[in-house]
Amino acid sequence: MKKTYVVLIEEISKETGIEHKHVRDVMDNFIDKIKELIGLEEGKIYLKGLGHFYVKKIRAKKFVLKDKPMKIPASKSIAFKKSDRKELSW
């Protein structure tokens, strides 16, 4: 089952007893910090036993749409690759 951001926040709030707003603030800050660190170094951020975040380069694309040539410039995106481990090891 896929978990959405909102469902994840609700479950953490329920299990920890921490207010929904505070959990959302922490999650938002966590995501912002990952974006900031990856953007600066264009490297990887490892979370032991969970996986790593990295910058994925997307190449430029050309195609024709309704008889008009279109061009999409190259870009970058943040990607996540899960760990091969079955259990988290903290």
C-alpha cells in the first residue's frame, strides 16, 4: 500500500502523541534540509538501513507535438534509492 505524505504525518502523530502540526513542521524541515544539502553538493545523503537521496540528471528531450517541434531542456531532480537491507539497523 502506498503511503502519502499526509497519511504518514497522521500515523506518526497518532503513534507518538505529538500534534499533527508539529510532525508536519519537522517533516517539512527534514525535506527542505535534504533539498538544500543535495543542491549544494550534488552528492548523496545516506540514511543507514533506509537508503540514500541523490541528484538525478534528466537529459534534454526533443519531440514533435501537433506538427510543432518541442524542446525540453535538461534538468535535475532529487531521487531516492532504498537500501537492500531487510531490517533497519540503528
